[in-house]
Amino acid sequence: MWSHRFAVLHIASASMARALGTTPDDPRVARAVDAYLENWSDLAPLDSLRALLPAARRLSPIHRALSWRRVLDAVPINAVEPEWHDGESWWIQDFRSDRPRGDD
């Protein structure tokens, strides 16, 4: 299974924005994102890394859906609360949405 560090960044930045009562484009969130991206600044300039974020954001729900599939495949379904049974489809719907969850 694949993973990409930028694909998971959306969840962290959206959670931070919610906790701060703001949006993901808030300067405080942007500073945290930049601090995260600094880890890879030896591979590419920060501006180039930032330019990758829209694509990573777009693919993030697919990453999450596949993660849910792995979890649900590995755990007996009766051990999973019913409200979590559709986690995979929830993220697929997010991918198909014009306004992805977490961006509001």
C-alpha cells in the first residue's frame, strides 16, 4: 500500500483549522504547513513543495479510502462500530465532491 506524506497533511491542516475556528488558508495554519514542508526542503525549494499541495489535497481522500479499506479488511466487522462501516465510501464521496470535506 502506498502513502505520501503530503496526502496526510490535509487532515492535519484541516484539523488545526477547525481547532482554531478558522479556515485552512489562515496564516497560522500556513505557518504550520510550511514547518511541515521544511522537512523536505533539502529535496526541493519550499515554493516547489507548496506547489505540490493542491494535487496532494485532491488525492488525499483516495489515500484515506484505501486506509479505511485496509482497516476494515483486517478487523472483524462486528468489532467495528456501525457508524464507521462506511468510512471508505465517505472518503470516495469526498474525492468526487466539488467542495472537499475539511475545506470549509
